[in-house]
Amino acid sequence: MSNPAESSTTESSWDPKTLIVAGGRPAHGLDAPVNYPVNFTSTYHSQGIAAAGEKVYARFSNPTWDPFEEVLGTLERSELPALVFSSGMAAIAAALSLVPAGGVMVLPAHSYNGTLGLAQELETAGRFTLRPVDIANTAQVLDALDGADVLWLESPTNPMLEVADLPVLLSAAGEKDVLRVVDNTFATPLLQRPLELGADLVVHSVTKYLSGHSDIIMGALVTRDEALRARLHGYRTLHGAISSPMDVFLALRGVRTLSVRLERSQNNSQVLAERLAQHPKINVVRYPGLPQDPGHARATELMDGYGSVIAFEVGDSAAHADAVLAAFTLITGATSLGGVETLAERRARHASEPATVPENLIRLSVGIEDVEDLWADLSRALEQI
């Protein structure tokens, strides 16, 4: 069986919609499998001084990881494979390890609360200093870069859906020799590719859109820098932050349908956001696809779509939002996002969420169900308040 990297000489020229289906496959040949098998092993035949690239032990590498790492690396426009991790948080922890001791990290005040929580814990321990910023305020972010070591970006942000001017921010950070990290979970590489804009490192919670079925926990990092990838591979190996072969196999199977899933869920999101914006029980709708959204112009210019997450404020209290969530029959009340099913959650129910996230804000991760069924469930639930 050939190495995944040898499966095609044309993958770099394929459209991403083709790559996610055809990339990372065994070479064509009589009786060759269409998919790589799951490789369950903890170790490999090995003796003497290990040669470069020799597997040796399954904490270092596993052939089941290779096809997924190849596909995600190519999708993010890197010539290097991605690195899979045991969870999105494991990938985030690896990326945060790049902040030098005593250094300064600039990050969005509204970010995934796991990122914020771990960064704040490290700051409390004296590891580094945080500079929270409004990521949509380009001037504020540029000012915060002076003396910084790492710029951490999310765009759109979780859960407020603010859109950053990635080209400007990444260029300015590069001029100041600031390491540039972008969490691309919400957008996926089908909607934006931060490495092309100057990012040094891209973070993914594979749990979300890439795997797409709410059945695994997994993360990934992607870079174009061989030395940086080697450093992060070393972190993964020493910290044991590896993903199981079965999870990576399922993630690759999930990513095969990313394009069609995202197309359907985005179309649903646009319809629902427009209707929510007209509903008398809704105060604010945040979705970059709406012309009145603060991030609309920037997202239209910089992204290849608006994504599939909507945030809206309902009524005037947490109780109103909770009443709506309790009334859903089709939409599932649960945390997480990016699956085929529509999930809804009042984000401020988490004590770790920033205080500036409104108590009555519901984050809606829109799935691929029939949009009229989703709207019927939403509109009926809204009548409960």
C-alpha cells in the first residue's frame, strides 16, 4: 500500500470540494482498497538506532493519521501535513505553549471559552500576560501588538460572531515579528485559509465541522513552517495528546462530506437569520450574512461564505432564553456546533463565558435539516415567551 502523499500528483491543483473527497486515498490499482484501513497497534517492529521517519512507537505516529493530516494540510494550503490531537483543547494547549515565558499574548475578548480559560489560568500562574482586545476593532488590535509575542485570532468569534480584518492584522503582526495563530474552526478551510493571509499556525477543533457528526473529540494544527511543526509534534509526543486511530478514521470519513454539509447548513442559516431578524421577540441577530450585521462587509470581502452559526438575543432575560430552549422539539439543546443536527445553547449558562456575552443570547449551530421544519420549531418556541 502506498503512502498517502503518493496517492496523487494533482491534489494541490484540485478544487477543495474535490480534495475533501479524493485526497488522502490509496493509489489506484487492481484490488486496492478505496479507503485506508484503521491501524490498531501500540508499537512497530524496530531495532537498532531509529532511522528518520521510522515509526517505532504509536505515540509518535500511526498510519491511520496520515490521510487525514494530508487532506487537512492541503485544504489549509500547506505543503506540510496537519498534526492531529486528542481534542481541540489539546491542540489549543499546544499552540499556547508557543508563548514564551514572561511573554505577551493578544487575543479576542470574545473567544472560545476553553481558550480563554486556559490562557487566563496560565496568566494567573505567571506564565505570560494577556491583552484582550475587541478583534473587530482593527486599530485597537494594532496598538496591542506593540511588545507582544503572540497574536491569537478567531474570526468569526465564538459566540459573538465578530469578524476580524485578518489580512491587515496578520501583516502588521508579521512586521513586528509576532507569532500569528488563527482558530479557523468556525470558518473551516472552505471559507477562509489563514495561512495564505500570513498566519503561522491554524487551529481546528475537528470535533466540529470537519468531522461533522457530533461523535468524536479531536483537534488539529496546521503550519507551513517545518521547524514549528517539528516543535509541535514534539509537544504532542511528550504530552501524549494523541488521537485514537478510530477517531481519526471517522474524522476523515466525516470531512468527505464537508462541502455538501456546509453548503446546506449555510443556506439554512441565511434563511433563518433573515426570518429571526424580522421576529418581534428577537432583539438582536448576529450573523455575518445579514447586510445590517457589523461584520457583513468584511466577511463578504474576506470569506467564501458566512458560516452556519447564528447568535440571537431573545426577550430580556436568561429565563426567556431558557424558555425558548426548553420548547424546542426538533432543535437539540446542547453545547458544541458543526454537526449535521441543529444545536442551540444559551452560552452565558457557562460560568467561564465572558461577562460581556448577554444572558439572553442563544447560539444556534444550524444543521442540514429541512429549513421549514427548523423555522417551524423556532417560531413555535419563540411564542412561549
